[in-house]
Amino acid sequence: MTRGKRLLSACLAAAMTLALAACGGGGEQPGKNLIQGEQEQGRTVNLYSPMEKTSPNLENVARNAFDQTVLMAEDRLGVTLAYWTYTAENYQDRTYDEVALDRARNNMDDIYLLNPDTIQALGEEGLLADLSGLESAKNLREIIRVANTVDGKLVAIPQEVVAYGLFLNMDLFRRYDLTPPNTPEEFLHCCEVFRKNDIETPVGANRWWLEVFVLAQAYADLYNGGNTEAEIAALNSGEAKYSDYMRPGFEFLKELMDKGYIDAEKALVSEAIEGEGPDFLAQKTPIVMAYWGAANTETAYGATDFELQVVGLPSSRGQMPVMPMTGFAVGANSEHREDALATLDVILSDEALATYTEINRVISPSKNVETDCVEALKPLNARIEEGVYVVASNAGMKLEQWGNTCLVVRQLLGGATVEECMAEFDRLQAETLG
């Protein structure tokens, strides 16, 4: 795995409540540095994930929410879920994703929490069980099926759906008689007005998340135009080119950079939220990109001194949420496959998801479980409830989307031309299909 790919598993994972961070272990044995959770006598289901069971005195909302759903399954089925995870002490040699691939290929666990590119790889190898027969699968939003179906099989299901959007300082927008932008043209107008009013850099950016601009514009029609399956099939066969989809978004980013609305040099070396967050909170920058959970977290943007509003990214179809996701999967040849499937069915039931969603205030994968979101997130949530969004990680696309787009955007930030970036997409497509 390249260094870029190592970083990318952390890039997407940073947005996930469960934080699939890239953890190093080193050595040749996949299980080195793994910690085994509590095991009891009786039927055991092994889970590989980034987290251990919650300590009774540890305050961690995400872990407590997940553990409550696990307790439902253990009580109902009479099984024990044994956690296998990395220590969080070093990040040097092997990523979380690399170890997940090793463990799944060697049938070392029963349930795995996986990033999108790992879901795609293991699904294509036939190593993940088809989850479409689960009772809980009947309640899924269509986006979950689209993003986690490989070769006709539903191979992964998340406990939550992550959505990216624009975080806006509405005090500054109102000060200059601006409304939240719907299209790229309206977005550029907002940036122009801010610059004329001495706001030096209207858009705060980092090296991870500018691809949401590209993906919103690239796939607004593909996912909302009623011809999704045919368009993806054309991309997978090579009949259509990813570069043709990507070009408008890259041209848009290049214009933002050329006009100084984004500080490309700073973005290229900035970590997510750490780079742009202080200026946004200090009201020096009116616009940033971030994920749903950042609006709930006081260490991010959950406690601003101004009115915060989160909307979709600009596109030809208006404000567009961009949604990547992780997912739970079961090994096709796992030792305790049937118990694992039954356990996952309980964890992903509407009853369990209602508990998880209420605690974490996130978007549920079930169409039957409503999200009680904070006021700032209501505009973004309204679009999602309308069924308007772009899927940023789709296991049914042969060319991995989220990570590759992020890396090519970084080339643009580093000085590459739009044409060079499009040539890179053509190369990646040819390499993938070849």
C-alpha cells in the first residue's frame, strides 16, 4: 500500500464516529499488537474493529452507543462478542485496512468494520457474506444498497451514514446580504462579495476534504437523474470516462484557487479542522467543509459564537450532500458465520439503530429511524430525507472514488493543471479496468 493510501484510510475514517484510524503493528503476523476483548464460555463471535469494549468508567458516547446494541444481541442470542483491535500506541508500519485485509483473507474473525475500499476489495474476492437476507436489510435506505453492493451482493451495512456539507457562518452571510449558495455560480458570487469586504480567504480548506466539491458536481446527475445503474455500468466497462465527470469540479476548484478564495498552499499541508478550524471559529473565514458529526462536537464546530448552518455542496441540482460510509461485514467463510449473521441482524435492527441514533444524533441507515439533529444540521438533513445526495464511496464502481479523488485534488493543490489531473483519472481508469 502506498503512503497516500495509508493516509487516506485515516482521511475517511476521521469522519466516522467509530474512527477507523490507520494503526501500526509491524511484523509479519496479522494479529500482532491486537488486543483481545473479554471472552466467556459458550458461543463466541469475533469482531475486528478499531475499538475495545467500553470500560465501565469511560465516558465515550460512540462506544457506549455501540456497546448498547451489542448487549441487545448478546442478551437475545446468548452469544458473546469478543473484540479484536489494535492498540493506539503507534502508527508506523501497517494500516488498519491492511490488517483487516489480512485477517479477512485468513478467516481470523467473524464480523469486520471496514472502510469502503476494503469492502470493495474483499467483496470482489468473494470473501464477504451476502447480507441481503437479513431481516434488518429490508429496512435499509437505498443509498446503503447502492454503496455496499458488489457483484450483486449486499456485503456491508453501517450503523450510521456520514454526510459532508458546507459549514456556514450565517452571521457573516447576513451581514453582506448573502444566502446559502445552491450552485457553483452562486458560491463564486458569495466568495467575491466576501473578498470585496476584506475577508482575505473566504473558504477554509485542508488536504483531505476538497474532493467533496468535485464529487458533488461530478455525480449530481448520476445519482439523481434516474439512470444511475446504466451510467455506472458505462464507467465500469470503459465506455464512459471518469475524467468527463470530474472535469467541472476540478475547473471549479482551480478557479477558487486562482482567485485566492482558497489558500492552496496552506490547504496542501493542513490537517482536517486543525488547519481551517481556528479561522472559522474566529470568524475570519465564513465557509468550511466538514462532516455531520463536526456540528455535534464541541471540539469541532458544535459550540460556535455565531449562528452555524450546514448545507449541501454546490451543484447543478442545488445543495448536494456528499456521503461516504464504512460498514460492518461478515466473513463468507468465518468459523461462526451463522451466529455472526444473527448478531449483526440484531445490531442493525430498527430497535438497536434507534438507540444508537438517539445517543449519537447521526443519520441512521434504516429508512424507519428518524434523526433528531441539531438545528444547524436541519438544512443538510432535509436534502437527505428528500433522497437528494451523492454517494462518495460506491463499492459497485470499479475505480475507488473517495481516496483516488482526494489524491488527485492534492495534485491540483500542488500545482498540477486540470488537464494533468484529468489524464491521471484516465490512467487510473485504464489501470483499474486493465
